[in-house]
Amino acid sequence: AERGQILDGASIAKSIRSKLKEEIVELKTKFPTFSPGLAVVQVGNREDSNIYIRNKLKFSKEVGIEAKHVKLSTTATQAELVSALERLNGDPSVDGFILQLPLDSSEPIDADFCTSRIDPAKDIDGLNFWNAGKLSRGHLKDVLIPCTPKGCIELINRTGCTNMEGKVAVVIGRSKIVGSPMKDLLINCNATVIVCHSKTENLPEKVKMADILVVAARQPLMVKGDWLKPGAIVIDVGMNSIPDATKAKGRRLVGDVDFESCKPIASWITPVPGGVGPMTIAMLLQNALECAKHRLKKQSQFTWSMR
Amino acid sequence: AERGQILDGASIAKSIRSKLKEEIVELKTKFPTFSPGLAVVQVGNREDSNIYIRNKLKFSKEVGIEAKHVKLSTTATQAELVSALERLNGDPSVDGFILQLPLDSSEPIDADFCTSRIDPAKDIDGLNFWNAGKLSRGHLKDVLIPCTPKGCIELINRTGCTNMEGKVAVVIGRSKIVGSPMKDLLINCNATVIVCHSKTENLPEKVKMADILVVAARQPLMVKGDWLKPGAIVIDVGMNSIPDATKAKGRRLVGDVDFESCKPIASWITPVPGGVGPMTIAMLLQNALECAKHRLKKQSQFTWSMR
Ligand SMILES: NC(=O)C1=CN([C@@H]2O[C@H](COP(=O)(O)OP(=O)(O)OC[C@H]3O[C@@H](n4cnc5c(N)ncnc54)[C@H](OP(=O)(O)O)[C@@H]3O)[C@@H](O)[C@H]2O)C=CC1
Ligand SMILES: NC(=O)C1=CN([C@@H]2O[C@H](COP(=O)(O)OP(=O)(O)OC[C@H]3O[C@@H](n4cnc5c(N)ncnc54)[C@H](OP(=O)(O)O)[C@@H]3O)[C@@H](O)[C@H]2O)C=CC1
């Protein structure tokens, strides 16, 4: 394969959003009461979360999804958060919602307990244990797939790699939100999957085996060009803000992959920013629309011919 | 490490059972109403299932667990099976139960739908999606772990390998009941895990990397000695009945590993029979006791000092 091709998440995400927009317009025409609704729950006031949420709300609006922001103070208790989530479970104007992580709270809150209180049918980030269990056991029908790994699969497919049989995929990271569901999806795609993490020894040796490499390690610029198998597809999930005196803000955003040294060796590589980030939001919108369509179907104004 | 040591599941399982028996006697002395109860639900009449179930009931009795066999006919419908499961969910004499798989039914029954109707707190095989989700996301507190993979970890630990950091573990197979939860547990033990299955190319090359190898592929005698990394720990989950004219029954039981060629290369290896099989039953009893203790604790006759 040709080397150094850029997997342009920003423009792929844009085209996905415009398809979603068209589909929503069509559905609204056919079903005048159809109005997909999304909510984002935030605890506290982290700067990065504020930016992510602003983008999520902006793009929701752009494609025709009604989005609301439920913001709790840093002093909110777990009980208060759970009742906010349960209110959204019961709110017919909200088809799906997410709890923005990490929480910014002065109270002891168990985030996993809280995400598992989200109705599985409204759980757009796929973090409820019920959804995680379905995903991890290969039940991909009727399950919401976490947005970031879903976007990574979409990116891999866009390189032309739609059949992963016989391919080796290496995932660096095993978090609930990225690494673990990513591994589940790759296994489901029939790749042979190697799961690496901070306790892995000789990481470059494992990375060398990867036809497909997904890095979600929160380690700025960790993966170097000479670690790669020539021709690998490289998906960089990392978003790290590092000091950079040459920038006006004194910082810049980098991935977990050393883009400069990896680009000439990889067949395809995602940039940071403009790779996985915009895809995550596009998948969030896609999941929200799926929830809304599911409800529409259940309300049985839906005909089988729609899909 | 020394080569060719036999990991004697039969005797390890026996010592686990006698510990369980002691613990149950002790609990019954302290709490006279304590009476752990297990049920095994069977649909149909498969010969192999009959044998497994007979063993499960026999060993339950041996350690002091009240076990009942709920046998439905091959013509039972899904609705009938689900109501049998729901009856057990509500039955205070049953602390935990399993649905024996595969089902032997003339009716269309979705086994996953049914196992997910089992109360997560009584789900001794850990197949409810809620339990699978917890396990696959590393929440091992308060979750029932599928018996076969749990037994495999116990066996690995018994070799002296209690810290898997920096080790490579290869799992062959990705089924819901063995391969997938096995991989989850190994990741949780901090091994670097390679997941292989029928679509994996060049399997011997992957196996060669394994410090720890777990084979659950349903492929008689597949793994050969020259595939192994010298000194590997080899856990053979396979139970395959193959023709053998030299035997009275005309058949014999073999694993997925070619024991003869692998034994001299491995540091430790499980035999078949007498390796993983008896451990699976021991873990079933352990899980049943865990359920019973959990209930006892909830009934709060339990003091924190007990554990
Ligand atoms: N683009 C997007 O839309 C999104 C980007 N992100 C970004 O992706 C990255 C990962 O996010 P997240 O999964 O939440 O991060 P976490 O910090 O939760 O997890 C990081 C994982 O990487 C592993 N790890 C850490 N150091 C190393 C190392 N030196 N070598 C190998 N593995 C290592 C950790 O291992 P261990 O388990 O042993 O600790 C852990 O499993 C972050 O940079 C985050 O900002 C996250 C979500 C969305
Ligand atoms: N000792 C015990 O207590 C128990 C023993 N067993 C035994 O363990 C074995 C596995 O059981 P189970 O997990 O239920 O089996 P399944 O048949 O459900 O799964 C077999 C797995 O092995 C994979 N596989 C099949 N052929 C190959 C191959 N040639 N190379 C690599 N992988 C392959 C399959 O891949 P794919 O997904 O691509 O099809 C599948 O994931 C069986 O022999 C069974 O009898 C099971 C339970 C308990």
C-alpha cells in the first residue's frame, strides 16, 4: 500500500454529519412529530469538558438534533446526579444522553455506578454494564456502541480495510471508554487482537506485529516510527495538551503517536487534531439518531420499509 | 523452569472441595438456618449434559450444597424456559443456578436471551450481560465469574504464576462461556493478551509468543509441541470425544492440545481428563457458596468479621 496517507477524520465526520442531517430532514417530513433529542450531563466545570460539550451541542443543532445541557455544580452529590440521570431516563423529549467524564466534583461519586443507572436504551456512550456486556460478548444487534471506538472502526473501514480476517490489530490502552470497547469491536471484526497497557513489556515488539494499530494510552507522542510494521494503519486516539513555547497559548495538542516519524512508515495515519476527535462527535450524533429512530419504531408509526 | 510438570486439576479441585465443605460446616454451625442451594436447569436430554449435571449434583451434595435438577422436555418453549428461570429467581431456597448449555430443544430458543433473564445475583455461570459487562470492564468486585475461566486462573496461579505483569497470554477461542471471559480475566491480571480464533492466520506464530496459553477451540489435539514457547504454561480446556478402536467404548476423550508433543516443551500442562474439567465444577460450587454467603450477609445475621 502507498505510505503516509492521511486519514482525514475531520472531513469524513463532516460528510457523516451532512448525511445525518439529510436523514433527519427526511424523517421529520415523513413523521412531523419526530424530533430527536439529546442531553449532555456535566458535573462541575472542567475547561476541556466545557469545550467538548460546546462542540457536541453545536453539531447536534447543526444536524437537527435538539440538545440540552444539564449542568450540576461541583458540590453535587451522587444522589443528586443519579436523580438527574433518572429524570432523563423518564424524559420523553430525550432519546439519549451521556454523562460527560471525567466528573469534576468535590463529592465522592462512583462514575461507574452512575453510568449504569442510565437506561440502556438511552445510553449513547454505551457505558452501562448491560450494553458493555452485550458488546463484549459480540451481541452488536440493538446495542449502543461507545462513540470513540465506533468512530475508529469507521476510520479503519474508510481506508478500504473492511475485512480484518487474518489481520493483527494491536490496541494500546484498556479503559472502559476507549481501549476495552475498541478491542471488543476489533475481535468482532475478526481481527486477531493484542491488548497492551501500562504493564506490557517490550511494547515496540508488540506494536511491530500490528497491521492495524489503535493507540489510546494518554502518553504524548509515545509511539515512534521505528515501532511500526511498514504499511500499518495507525489510529491515534490520544489528545494531550503539552507545553509549546512557540504557540500563542504556550501549549499545543498532540496525540499518543509521534506523527512525524510514523507518517512515512504507516499506510494510513490519523492526525491530531482532526482525526478521531471529530469522528467521536459524529458517532455521538449517529447514536442519538439511532435512539430516536428506535423510539419512533416502537411507537410503530414506523414501517419496515424505512430500513 | 522445570519442564513437563503436570497441573493436576483433579487433585487441586478435590482440595478446593474439601475446603468448601469445611467452610459450609462452619457456617451451618454458626448460622443454623444457613443452607446453600443450587439448581441446574436442563432443556432436553443430551448425553454429555446428563453426565456433567450428574457430577455437579453429586459434588454439590458432597460439600453440603442442596442441589436440584430442573429438567424441561425437548419440546419446552422459550416462554416455558423463561418462566422456569424466573421461578428460580424468586425461589428463596435457591441461592444460585445455571442453565446447562447447549440446549437440546426442538423449539426456537434464544439461549442468550434466556441466560440474561437470570437474576445477576444468582447467575452462577456469569452469563447475564450485566455480569459479563462488569467482568469485561474490570469490575470484579461483586460479580460472578464464569466457572471454567475462573478455574483456569486458579490453575495458572497454582503453578506459582500469581503475577502476570510483563507476561504474554494467548487465548485460542472467543466463546461467551470460555474464551471471552478468559481473556477478560487475563487482561485484569495484567497479562498482555492475544485473542485468537478460527479467523486467525498463522496461529503457531501467535502461540509461540505465549508465556501462558489457554486453548478453548473445540479442535481435538490441535496445538502441537513445536508451536510452544519453551517453558510455557499450557491450559487445555478442550473436551473432545474422538474415535479410538483400542477403547472398550470405541472412543476416548482428548483436549485441544496434543499432550504428548507439548508436555516436554511446557513448564506446566493440564491433562484431559483431570485438568480443567474438575476445576469447573469446583468453581461452580465456590460460586454457589458465594451467592449463599452474599444472601446471608444481606440478611445481616452476618458480621463484618467473617470476611
Ligand atoms: N479523540 C477523542 O474523541 C477522545 C480522545 N481521548 C484521549 O484518548 C486517550 C486515552 O483515553 P482514555 O482511554 O480515557 O485514557 P485512560 O487514562 O483512562 O487509559 C489509558 C490507558 O493506557 C494505558 N497506558 C498508560 N500508559 C501506558 C504506556 N506507557 N504504555 C502502554 N499503555 C499505557 C493504561 O494502562 P493501565 O490500564 O495499565 O493503567 C490505560 O489502560 C487520552 O489521551 C484521551 O485524552 C479519550 C476519549 C475520546
Ligand atoms: N473443561 C470444561 O469444563 C469445559 C470444556 N469445554 C470445552 O472447551 C472447548 C471450547 O468450548 P466453547 O468455548 O464452548 O467452544 P465454541 O465451539 O463455542 O468456541 C470455539 C472457539 O474456538 C475457535 N476456533 C475454532 N476452530 C479454531 C481453529 N482451528 N483455530 C483457532 N480457533 C478456532 C472458534 O472461533 P470462531 O469464534 O471464529 O468460530 C471459537 O471462538 C470445547 O472442546 C468444549 O467441549 C467447554 C466448557 C467447559
